[in-house]
Amino acid sequence: MINYEVVVIGGGPAGLAAAIEAKRNGVNNILVIERDRELGGILQQCIHNGFGLHVFKEELTGPEYAHRFIKELKDMGIEYKLDTMVLSLNKEKVIHAISREDGYMIIKAKAVVLAMGCRERTAGAINIPGTRPSGVFSAGTAQRYINIDGYLVGKKVVILGSGDIGLIMARRMTLEGAKVLAVAEIMPYSGGLNRNIVQCLNDYNIPLYLSHTITEIKGRDRVTSVVISQVDESMKPIPGTEFELECDTVLLSVGLIPENELSEQAGIEIDPRTKGPYVTETMETSIDGVFACGNVVHVHDLVDFVTEESRRAGKNAAKYVKDLITNQGKSFNTKPSNGVSYIVPQKVRVDNIDNTLDIFLRVRAIYNNAKLVLKADDEVIKEYNKKHLAPGEMEHLVLPKKLFADKDFDTLTIEVKEAN
């Protein structure tokens, strides 16, 4: 059995930031385990810019952003293993892993940071009627084929779903000479950032059909066309609204799911709203000494937010190793209410907070000139006026500790109130 103080599972942007921050906070015996053949995770195939505006105050491509953390990790001498698959994790923080180079390994950690990221929902998860021809890809798979392997996956493309990856791929396919005929979105609003709608669709005259979905994929060996229908408020296709588009490729951008098979196997409690672990203010899960960060906790819009959250997880993993985290004193749970779909963290232990508490949340619908209302049990303690709220854009609140430190309450509720 090999012993480490901190083991980070995942070598993408979350894992890199967590490992570096643990090292900065005095832990030297750290291991990063990555199942891919290189560090950097999904950023290596995201060759578009727009990364780093918050963390570095400049615009970088995905590989450039990843390289800065990879270089820092290597300069600090943090150990990492590539092409290594973690098979299991238990409550005693014993990890079973395997790789071609090292064979079967049993690793014992004082603290573990889960940073496995997320995966795309597939065609099988959304049950589109029709045959199973070639030419149907998840947007991320198509991105890898084009940006890493150099293959153009199709020439006449329809995209289902308006998540950020789908929007970015609409532009990418266009730039490579393909014709993107349409983006269909089943919701009455886009699931992506507004800047991506403008830069990736509007700038290239690509139509976005809201409240529409693909109701049939046609073709035997290869996609030949798709049928798109309008949907009602219950997401059911409206008869008579169908239209057909001839195409050879369908890209799916229909949501991301936190990669939590390991978490569930270890017995970590999962929040059904985020599909990620319940976490505390330190990013600690329901298992003592096991932390989680990044898209494995909840799907983020920006890698900069992943980095900031992961630094917090790495710092607190180091504190845990040094026995500097307390379970004593006041604590409260967070609860999403009217218009709010989820809140992270789900539990807060007041004594572990230095000066401020970071809260992340998403809303359920689009609101203009609304406000976020925070209640300690039934007492309103803070209101934030918001000109615009949308499900595709995560909200980040920074609460001063003095706002709640002296209050005795069980639940912090956050809700949306529309302007009068």
C-alpha cells in the first residue's frame, strides 16, 4: 500500500488547481491521478478563446489556460500518474487503481479530492425516435474529432440543444466549411451563455429555434434528414408544426452530468438537484476527509469558477490533513426556494469560514429586474437586485461572515422575487 497525504482524482482544471493549492498550503506528499494520457482534461480540445478572464485577467484558449496550471504543477514537483484508472474508493480513503505502467495499486490517503469532471448526455438518454444511422455525435465528441484528431464530422449539420458546447461547435463547424442549418432547443430559453449565442450563432446567421426539438432522425446508413417540431409547455411536440431539414450530421448538446460513479460507490450522499455530492463550505462531502470540486459537484459555466472553487477544496484538504477543520459550533443548511433550482454548498459550518462565504446557485427561468432574497429561517437578511437572471448563467454570491455569524438559525433559504 502506498501512502499519500492528499490524493486528487482527476487531472483536469479542477484537479490541477486543487493539487497546487494543497501544496501551497503546506502539504508536500500529493498525488494526482488522471485516466487520460495527458493532463488538462477537456481544456486540451477547447481551442477557442474566452478562458482566464477572471483568474488571469486576460483571454486565453483552453490549452493555454491548462498549460499554465500544468507547468506550475510540474514546477512544484507534484507527483502525477497518467493513463491510470481509479477502480474504487472507500470511506477509509483507500483507493484501488490500475495502469499499464504501474499495474494494480492500493493507495491510502489522509484526504481525497474528487475532481472527475462531467460527461455529456447521449442520444440514448433522450430517446429520439428513428433509426440509428451514423452521423449522430455528442457535441464534445465532435469537438475532439475536429480539434484533436483533425476530422470534419459532417458537412450539413443540425444541432440539438443550446448548451455552450453546442453553441461553440456551431461556430467551429462553420469555420471549417460545414453548413449549420439550425440549433433546436426544447426549452423556451437557451442553456448557454448569452455571449456564446451572440458570437457563435448571431454572428454567423445560424437560426436558433426555441421550444423546438428533433422528433425524428431519418437515414439508414447515414443521417439523411431530421424532423423538427415545436413543443408545448409540457415539452410535448405540437402536431402540425413539423418541418424537415436535409442533413448528414446531428450534434447533441443536451446537458452534462457530473461523473459520480466513484462517489456513489464510496457511499457519498448525492444531491438529486445537482447530481453531484452534497458539500460543505470547505467543499467536504458527507465522508470525512473526502472533498469534491468543479464539475463533479455541479456543472459550471466558466473554467475560472471551477479553478476558484477547486482552490478552496485543495486549501481545505490541506487544512484537514493538519487537523484544522472543525465540526463544532454553529451550522446551517442551504435550501433553494421559489425560482432557484439548487445551491452549493448545501451545508455551512460557521467556524470554518474566515471572512466570506461563496454561494453558487442557478435559477429555473429567465427573470428581468428581479432580486435574490436570502432568509435565515423566516428573517430576510440580504437582498440582491439582479437586472437579469437565466438558467444558463450561474450566480455567484459572496456573503460576509458578519451577515450570519451572530444569528442562530437552521436554514438559509434563497428565492427569486420578481420586480413589482
